[in-house]
Amino acid sequence: MPPMVTPPSGLSACSLESSVLDWLLDSDPAIRWQVMRDLLDAPAQVFEAERARVAREGWGAQLLALQGPDGLWGGAAWNRGWNSTMHVLWLLREMGLPPACAEARRAVALVREQVSWRGCGPEEVAENPFFAGEVEPCINGQVAAAGAYFGVDVRGLVDRLLAEQLPDGGWNCEAERGSTRSSFNTTICVFEALLEFERAAGDCPEVAAARLRGQEYLLERRLFRRKSTGEVIERDRKGSAVWARFAFPTWWHYDVLRGLDSLRNAGVPPDERAAEAVGLVAAKRNEQGRWALEALYPGTPALEMGETEGQPSRWNTLRALRVLRWYGEGGSRPAGAGPLREAGAV
């Protein structure tokens, strides 16, 4: 087995864990309930009671209050500023807003009944209802993930995504322009959408099969390496995001932590091909047992959550700890893991 990481000097593993958990719990309900569920194994009635507060308090309630009477956030179905309807629904899903609560039902009904893609996409999709999506699979993946999570029928959009899967198992927004290789960015967005749809719709063999092919696409590349050469992919070609720098929110961007957390969320058994990526995550824990917010993508989000680039991040710490727990080593660093070196584009 890989060697265990020694706790920082002067801190036992127990005290380190306790101090980090206390820090995480001294936060917004959107984080607290996930800590209770994923790190503390709290009974369902306990973490669900905390989860219910997302609709009424803190960040979740603030986001819900920003919706206009026309159903829009930020005046648009989608924009490049992270405050649009799509981006807010993405964030509310990440926060775990209970889909069945009255606040969620009201907000989603407004979107379903009133929001279209007019002014936010190609002319041919201008009259599409929001949950019918537009043309790019990375955007449609995010729309489908939110729709499935909040109980909207997005089967038509999912069928489109299934038809757009490439032979290598992933997806790419550049496929309509001739690309035959998948993109990590697009693949992770669609992978998460298919998972949400499976959970909402039940037994869907064709959807499960497509998701498993997407899962294999990530694992075959060890989450950040080229399949052909084994070379590290340090950053993506389209957005220049560095995959070893962990962001939250991630929006359409891929990084190693997002990839691992998505596999964990899907219940994928720990796989040796993820070991190096898990080691990268473990190596980034600081002496206080926390992970930093390493990247913020340009744009104006709908909500500031009090996290500063370069400083400890509760979102990244929560996600990193549950990834390590999922992998089964409680913070171990698999042998041979290290920082990503400079490499070519995707």
C-alpha cells in the first residue's frame, strides 16, 4: 500500500482532523450539510435538516432572492460572467438545494415556463425553452445536470448528448467543427449530467453505458495524461486553465479535483489509474490540513462566498477530504505522485 502522509509537525492526525472539521462546520449550510453527510456519517435526518436550511439561509437563499420575475438570473439564460440562469442553477445544485422544497420548485418553474435562449445562443435555438438547451455539449451538459437534479424532464437534451459522444468515449464542443478527439472540459460536464439523469430517471441502460464510457475516458488518461504518450497535460488548450490548480466554482472548466470528485460522486470503485491524481490532491494539503483556492476564473459571479484566491478554501477542503476518503487511504499520497510538470496543450 502507498505510504501514509505524516501529519504536520506538532499536530496529531486526530487533532488535525478535528480542527479542520470545526472550521468546515463554522460555515454556510451548503457546506455544513455535506460535511455532515460525507465526512461525519451523520444520520440522514440530521444532515437533511441542515440541508433544508440552504433554501432559507446563507448563500442558497441569497441566490434564490436574485431571480427576476421573468425567471432569469443576470438577465440571461447564459453569459460569460457566471451570474446567468445556467450558472446559478449549477451553483444551487452544487450547494445541494433540496429539489423538492417550495423555494426550488418555484424558482425552477419560472425558468421552465419563461426562460428561452433568445439573445444567448445561435439564432436557430433562440426560441428553445431553457431546458431544451442550445448547441454546445458543454453548455447542454450543465443545463441537463441542473434540469435532472431539479426534476425537469430533460430526456430530449440527454438524447442529443448521447448522439454526440465521440468514439474515444468523451465529448467535445469542437466536434461540430471537425474535432475527433474529446475534451476533458466538455466530457466532465456531460458525465455529471448523465449521472444526474440516471439518478432522476432510474434504470436507463443506454445512459449508463454512455456515462461508463465517459468514466473510462478519464481513467484511461489517469485524469490528466495523454492516452497516446502518457505525457502530462498541464493545462487545457481552450481556456488555459491549469488542471493542477483547484478552483471553485469550476463552471465548465476541468481540473483534477473536479474529475476525482465526480468519480467519487458516481460511486466509481477506487481505481489504480486514479492513484497519481489522488496523490496530487493529498500533496496540496497545507500544515493546517486545509486546501487553498488556487484559481478563480475571470468574470462576475452572482454571489461572493468569501473565498480568496491563494487562501484556504472550505469548498476545496471539503471536496479534497471526501475524495481522499473515497479513495480509501485517509490522506495517503500514492508513490510517485508529484506536481504536474509543464507540458503541451490538450
